[in-house]
Amino acid sequence: MSIDLPADVQLIVDWAISSGRCADEADVVRQALHLFEQFERRRADLKSQIENGIHSGPSLPAEMVFGELERFAHDLAAGSAGKP
């Protein structure tokens, strides 16, 4: 396979090889594709989590949630978190 890269991308490839990060151009491509695959899997996982959240039932107002968190943080700082 042969591809033409823009000059700025070619500089990154050259740096990866000259710095010893990658053995050759094929190694740069393999690592880039591996990172792309990880990114896409994570994106799909997040999308699934968002969909699950949307369909999980009614939500709470943000003000209520943050108010609870602020009270908990205050109690934690005061040493009384989790005490009746």
C-alpha cells in the first residue's frame, strides 16, 4: 500500500521513527490504527451507556444532585460523613 500524506502528518511519522517510538512507517500505521480502534470502541461504549441512561427511568434535577454532593463534601470535610 502506498499513501500520500500531508507534510505535517509526514513530519509526525518521521518524528515517530527518528525518536525510536516506532520502527518504521508500517509500525506508525499499525499503532495509529490500534489507537483508532480503541477510540472507536470507547466511543461505542459511551454511546451505549448514554442510551442506557436515557432509558433507565426518570432523571433528577442537576440542582438536587449537586446540592446532595455539596452537603456530602461539607459533611466529609467536617468529619461527619456517613454518620446518622
